[in-house]
Amino acid sequence: MALSPQRLDAVRAVAETGSYAAAARALEVTQPNISAQVRGLEREFGLSLFRREAGKLLPTDLCLKLCDSAERMAEARQEAERLLLSRSSLREGKIIVGLGNAMPGMALIAAFHRAYPGVSLKVETGSHHKITRAVLTHECDIGVLPDVPADPRFRCAHLARARVVAIAPRGHRLAGQAEVTAEMLCNEPLIFRASGSSTQRAVDRMFSRAGLSPKPFLTLDARDGLYEAVANGLGIGFLWQGSTGRTDGVTQLGIAEMKGQPIHETVFSLRETSGQIVDAFFGLATHRQMQAAL
């Protein structure tokens, strides 16, 4: 037995208008459609919802109670639709963005807020693995990460080119070099990030391409911890260039083997995640990327 919204709407329309024909006009459907909805409901539940008097269909007491319930259900549906629309409205909606690096993702978020101040923003930060998983599980609407894996489930827009650099303590013997090589780095105490880090993924590929397998003396989960370790002279670490605004205590070193590697900071979401807000975020990302290319 199916008590569908369409059947309830048909019953309410007949109760309000007094005929199948008038109800059909009100709902913009055919008269046979209305009569089939009402009579099917009566037949399945073994009852009568209307009585005919002077050529007009009048609702029974049971029908009137059913119409009251149907009206409350319709109001609840309308409220649910309003909630869904408000979630995706550029005037009062909400979006959750996952960032691996504060920069340039935070700059894009700031630009989005200026363009759409009515949208509520929530930012989640974490490792490459954490943010990718959050997008896949709908915990984040959009992610901004470097080196996003090719995946047909993702809708992507490149934001900016990304490059990993080495960071050495100020005064380190390599600090005066314009550029270092993977082999030079292997002769130094190295500080790595945990395996879920996009930085470490890029570093591991770089050493692998060079045929090298260095062992770090220290592995850290957080970017800030790595930065502090390098600033305190413990060794050489690695960061995405532009991933932090800090410049104290360290010197950035370009790595020869990182040249020519096409890595981008990328805005991505699940293709099924859509709506005005997500489309506007992608549009702004694409616009900024085009401006950067000029």
C-alpha cells in the first residue's frame, strides 16, 4: 500500500474543488490521473473518502482528517526544501573546504568570502590523506591540495603550480647554494613528513627518480613541527613552496630534480557534489588561475 505525496495531493485537491476535473486543472494533470489516484487509495485501504451530493464530491470526516495530515506533511516538505535551498544559496548557504596547505587555499577562501559574504565558510585542515578522504566521504564539499590523484570521481580545477623546496637552518653550509641536488641532500641529516603527507609523496618520488633511497633521522606528522626542527638546526626538511608565510630561522633551497615536474595546487570535489556555491567556488578558482597565467 503506497501513501504517496501525489495521492495525498490528489485527495486534497478533490476535497477543495469538489470534482476530479477541477482538481486536475488545479494540479495541471489529467482527470483520469486524479481519479486513479483517489480510487486507488480507496480500493487499497477499503474505504470511501468522498460522497456525492448534487453532482459534487464532498469529503467524509475521515477524508477531512486525512487532508489535515496531508497539509502538515506538505508544509514539512516545503520546510525541507527551504533548508536544502538555504544550504546551497549564495545569499545564505554554507560550504566546508578542506586545506592541505594554508597557502594558496586560504587566499582563495578570502577571495570567495569577499565575493559572497552571505555564505558561511568552515575550513578543515590536515594531511593530503585526511583531506582527500574528507571529500570522498562528503565531510568536505571541496578540497584544495597539491598533487591531487587522477580519479574519475573528482571534478578538478588547477589553482597554481606547486613545487617542493628544501629548507635548511640559517647558516647551514648549503644555505648559500642557489640550488641543491638530490644527491647533495642525501649527505645531510634529513627530516621527513609522515607518509600521508603530499609533501612526502613528492619527495619520495623525487628521490626515486634519482635512484636514491635516503633514510631520515627524524619523521614528523605536522608541518609546523618540521619547520621548528629545521629552525633549531636538527637537519634539512621539505615544504611546498608558498605553503607558509614564515621566513624566520630557515633558508629555502630549490631542488634540481624538482624542475619540470608538472604539479599543481588543485581545487577538487566529487563530481556529484554540485550547486550554486560549489560552482561559484570553482569559477573563482578558474578565474584566479587564468589571471596568474597572464
